[in-house]
Amino acid sequence: MRIIYCILGFVTLGLGIIGIVLPIIPTVPFLLLTSFFFSKGSKRFNDWFTNSKIYKRYLEGFVKNKIMTLKSEIMLLAFVTSLLVLAMWKVNNIYMSVCLIILIIFKYLYFIFCIETVSKEEYLNRRGLNA
């Protein structure tokens, strides 16, 4: 199972890197998945990823300070919401649909009240990076 987590980690890392170059693909959700998969799959890969420039630039502020740029928040919320709506559409069960709607509401409430939205410049300044 650890090998599968590592493989999924590299796949989502690749998608996240593509998202850096192509704005149509969300970067942050894939990098969050990369962090999750590497933490489950391999301490070595997890340590490598958390020390990489990509992690420091796109995720470290969120993980340590609970801050995100507006663009990152919108991309993350849109990506996750679309996946939940797709699941709701495919499930075709009223109880599961209600649970997914509640999950979507809590997700938005969490981002509104628990994650601070900052400008890109402020995000980089708080992280000690230059724009």
C-alpha cells in the first residue's frame, strides 16, 4: 500500500507542477494531495517534498499560518466543490446528497472563517519569499 501512496504522490505532484504552468489546472489541491500521499507512503519522500521550493511557495503558508491567496482559495474550492457535485450526481441517493451538501457548506464556512485571505505579495512576505 505504501508503494501505491508514493506513486499517487508523484502523479499528483506532476499534476500540481503542470498546474503551475497551466492556469486552467488547479495547483494547490494537487499539492495538498501530494503532501497527504507522501506522508502516508514514505518518510523520505515526505521530507523531500516538505523541503522543496514548491511546497514552501504554495503550501507552507497554509499549513503553518492558515493563509492563502484569493486565487488559491477559489481554485481549491472550485476543484473540490466540482468533485463533490459530481459525486452527488453519480450517487443518486438523497441521504448521501444531503451529506455532501452539508460537507460543501462546512467547507465554505471553514474557508471563510478559518483561513485568512491575503494578497500574493503579503503571502510571499509572510513566508519570507520575494515576488
